[in-house]
Amino acid sequence: MDSSTVSLLSPLPTLRFLSSEKLTPTFCVLPPHNHFLKHFSYANNHNRSSKFRTPEAVLDTSPITPTALTTPSLRELCQPHVPQHILQRMEEIGYVMPTGIQREALPYLFSGRDCILHAQTGSGKTLTYLLLIHSLINAAKSSVQALVVVPTRELGMQVTKVARTLAAKPTGVVGEHKSCSIMALLDGGTLKRQKTWLKAEPPTIVVATVGSLCQMLERHTFSLETVRVLIVDEVDCIFNSSKQVSSLRKILTSYSSCNNRQTVFASASIPQHNRFIHDSVQQKWTKRDVVHIHVSAVEPMPSRLYHRFIRCETKRKLQTLLSLLQSDAPESGIIFVAEQSEKSKKAGKAPSTSLLIDFLKTSYQGDLDVLLLEDKMNFNSRAASLLVSAIQWIDIDMSIFWRLEKEVDIFL
């Protein structure tokens, strides 16, 4: 196997408590053992000793230095691969200097290598693969040349919006401007308009959820023969979904071949990433020389985060949660609950989300609405229930982890 890993890591910072800033509390309701805390101590050692780690892999665990941050601009990284009007539009929007993932990944992507982009939410992965797409497509051709696969409708809408913004005509450009057409092929609609569009004049870029895409492929509405680059965003969410994983495997191997396209996987968290790289090559989802680019932010934890662990007996978790909500009285909050196990489903037990929501609706006397966070809202399959007055992901006052993740990077 000729895969390689490029990693840009830094040590976890000490949590800081700043009296001049509003603190965002995060509570972790723990059972009476230290299983999760051990993961913080042994996570790095575990990754280094993984039997799926390839001999050719390169891992740089040294902290980021000021010298490493002196980088060329985004324009300099993208020339001469990306068309001039896209670069102009990129700068017009405000993208001038590259983020860590863009700085590390773009040279590999422009060289034609398959890549696994592993970086935190908000690190610039979407712009990274959109710039790759614009370096490969020909807007004058009437064919589907780029495909972006997403796990949910909500994420698909976000990616489509960014893609259309980037492809728009730059200010000051005179004359006709042939921009690429971008289609959103997402779950939740009849898809009649998209079917007509695909047959009449195929779009250059398609952003699709797994279900809707497979429906079109099975009906032979269009094929992936002309696709030059295939992106799978939030790839870990799709592989963790029993409903979507088999369909994604078909897309990657049956409907197209990794030898005829450039493949890019992107995600904020890829548990057991060495195993994932191994499977990507063995299952022929990617070529053998796939590059894993792992970029961690300098500060994985926000400086304004107030972080507490609460240990209690399992039978007192509900009352502990209620006490937290009553004492802190947040304006908004989110509660992360684990998905129901297959064993629990077969036993006919109610999911934790239902039990928790029923309890809060009968016991919680605050002003907040208790809502179930559904898949179409796209806040990740690990976030199963939501306690907010309005669905505002960026302005959350309190986060509560009802059951902690086994992987530290998912928790971070």
C-alpha cells in the first residue's frame, strides 16, 4: 500500500477561564468510572500502534511554529490550476489567505492525488474541494463533471449555496460570463425538476444526498461516466449510517471506478483513521496512493469554554440534568445523546431520545422548547436531541453530553 499521512498537530491547550468573557459551559454527565478520561491519556499512543498504519505513512507530531505559518496566499496556491474569474470571485468574497487544511491539501489535490481531508468544522474543507472542482471542470461542456455526496439535505443546501456563491460572476467583469451550473439533488422533494434538468442539459456540478443520487442512478436518469472528481463530505457520518453505507459503497465501486476519477473524502472526525485508509485502498474506494491530510487547529478547545464533568449514578442522571438546567437557566442548549443500539431495538426498548424528551416535557419548567433534532437538520448523527428556544447552532449557551463518545476527536 502506497498511502501516506500528512499531519499538522499541536498539544491540547489548558482550558482557560477568562472573567472578562462570557463563558459557555459544557457539562459531561459521567457514570462512576474513568473510562472516557483514559482516552485522553492513551489516544495518541493507540493511534501510533495501530496495526493498520502503513510503513510509508508520514506523521509529524511537532507543534506548529511561526515559520510554518508563513505561507503563500490562496491565489498563489491555486495558480495556474483554477480559472482567473474563480480566483477573483474568491478574493471578492474574502478568501485571501489559506487555512491549514487548504495550505496542506491543495498541492496534493492539484497534482491529482486522492485525498482524505481530516480537519475540524469551519477549517475550510468545503472551499478546498470546490477549488479542486473548478480546476478540473469545463463549464462549456454539457455533462456532470463533479459530484459532491453529502449525508443530509441541510448540509447539501449549505454546500450548494457556497458553490453557487463561488461560481457567480465577479464584480467588474464585462461581457458574457459562462458560469458552471450547479444542481442540488437532495432528499425531501419529488425530484421531477431535477430529472428534467438532467435530461435536457446536465449540470456541471451535482450536490446530492445518497438516497436521491442512487434513485437517479438506478433509473438511469444519468450516469457517473463523465465525473472527473467525486467528493464525499462528512464521510464518517455516511459510513456510520446503516441506511446509507451500502448505497455509498455502490456509488464508489459499482457506478464508477476510482481509476477514472479523483476521489476526496472530507470529515471533521474519522475514528480509527488508519483502518479507514486501509479499507479505502482495499475496497477500491480510492487509489493506492491516497493521502491522508490531518490538520488540527492550534486551539482545539475554544478559550471561552467552561468545561465541567459531573459524575453520578445512572439512576440519578435525569434528576442531575434537570438540576443543571434549573440552576444555569441557559437561553439555549443542546443535549447530545448516543444512537440506539441494535440490541436495544431488538429488545423493543424506547430510544434514549424519546425517554429524555418525555422526561423534560413533564419535569422541566423553564421557558425553552424541547425539540427533537432530526436527521434533516444536519447537526450530525451524534447529536440526537435538541433543547433550544430557536435552532441556532452558533449561539448555544450550554452543551450537555448525556453519554460520552469513545473517540476523543469526536468529543472535541
